[in-house]
Amino acid sequence: MKTVQLDSSQFDALAEESKRRQISIDELLGNLVKQYLDELSILSRRSEADLMSIIGLGDSGLSDVSENHDKYLGEIIANEHFR
């Protein structure tokens, strides 16, 4: 078992909440830590999914963009400004 240090206001708040829920402070802290770690895991998976969503974002379907990028950029600019 590990020791956790809390200031008096934190301990008092936990004691009050544990009394309200009719569970021990140890059980309350265990539940809170589990909830926090579960949320971190969800956020981590969500962030990973968000990053993966950018793959292929700029896919134009053209195979010669690296060779003709100036031409394509010029066409885009011309279409935006000279319609």
C-alpha cells in the first residue's frame, strides 16, 4: 500500500463525499483514480484516431503533383482570383 498526502481541505472534501456515498475514503480514491485513468485512455485513443484521420487528407488523385505542383498551385490561385 502507498501513502498519499492531501491537504486538509482535500481530505475533508473526500471524507464528506465518502460519507455521502457510504463508502470508505480508500474506495472513493480507488474509484476516482480508475475513472481518471479510463478517461485518459479514451482521450488517448481519440487523439490517435484524430491524428490518423489526416492521412490522405490532401489526396488529389493526381500522380504527378510532386513534379507539377507549381502548375497546380497556379491554377488554384487563378481559379480563386479570376473567376
